[in-house]
Amino acid sequence: VQLQASGGGLVQAGGSLRLSCVFSGSFFRPSIMGWYRQVPGKQREMVARVSLDGNISVHASVKGRFTVSRDNAKNTVYLQMNSLKSEDTGVYYCNSQLDRGNQKGTYWGQGTLVTVSS
């Protein structure tokens, strides 16, 4: 099983970025796909996640600014980040939970750096 994330980079405050993450290596679709972020000295925190049937959870700090979505046919999850703030800076990790088959478990992508300059 692999998660391949892309889309990070440097952006000015108020700008936008879109992250993408492709899940591969299993016949089954992940029950949950989402994004976490981590900054130095802090624990990794959930930013947004979406279930296979479309239920969405979003961290309070990004509500109204970030949108998570998934394309089940492509096993891809997206994170559209608008109105970015300096405090959104961090390494963003794609996460997937697989509940079926012999590869059940939680999987992480390699992390993509998002830097928001003020």
C-alpha cells in the first residue's frame, strides 16, 4: 500500500494551495482518507478527513477555509486550502485507514511541506 502526496509549496498569506494524495496497492478502498499536519514541537493534528460515504470532519481552525474531498474512482483525496495563514505552515501528511482485506491498517504518506509567508 502506498500514499503519494503532492501539492505543497510556498505561498503568501491569503493565498491558496491544493494538496492531492493517491492511495494505491489494495483492491479495497480506504474507509477514511484525510490530512494531518505537524509543526516542530507540536503533535501531529488532524486537519480534515472524509469517509467513504462522504462524512467530513474538519479541524475548527480551518473551517470555512479548507475543503476536503475525495474521488473514490481514483482513490484520491484532496485538500483545497484557501485564505492561508502563517499558522497553517507545517508538514501535511496524507492518511488512510483500510478496514478490509489482509492489509488492514493506517497508512501515511511521505509528507508535503506547506509554508505560508506573512
